[in-house]
Amino acid sequence: MRHHHDLSRSLGDLAEDTDHPFSLEGGDWSGHFPGRISPLFPPQAKGESPFSLICGLVHQKKYEGAQTDWGLWVAVVNKQDIIGFLSEVYGDEPEPLHMKHLNEQLAELQTFVAGLDESKHYALVAQES
């Protein structure tokens, strides 16, 4: 079983005009992932991990998504989807996480998400490393 430090969760860029364009349907499973644009999501101390939830959203087809590399799953989401996901994982009024730096990481992530463009789509990424 992998520990949470081997798993990363973040938001990625779906823009095709970047140096590292990403396509949900394309790729050769060799480094095929969207470029990270957000802080990493802190692990959840209770309940299902953010990593597992992202994989579940893709497998259950709750969002458009796919496994795009050996250990990488991507769900295509908008800002409201991301806010809902964060609420599901951390709660509307998050309890303090077990380490101070994780609380700071969550606050940084929430600030980042608040500034996202309502009209754009983003990649919700779960990656094994």
C-alpha cells in the first residue's frame, strides 16, 4: 500500500496553447499529463482520500475523465465542481488537519480556487509517483 506522500492531487491546465499541450483522448502514456497550476491538495485525515475520490469520479463517469498515464487520472471540471470536490473532501467548515503545514496548504489551495475563472475548465489530477 502506498503512503499519501507517494500520491499527488492538484489542478492542471487544459489549454492547448501551452508548451505541454494535453489531450484527454491522446497521449502515449509516457508523461502525458496536464501542467500543474495549483498548490497540491493536502491529504485528508478522515474518510476517503482526495486521490481515491478523483479516481472514483473518473471510473464512475461522474465527470468527463480518463486514466491518461500509468499512474495518472484526470477529471475535467469547472470552478463550481472544484469547490464541490473540496467541500466533499475537507468539509464546508474544515476541521484542522493533523499538522499545521497542511492547514496552511489547504488555505492556500482555497485561495487559489477562489481566483479561478468561472468560464474555464480545469483538470482535476490524481497522480501516483
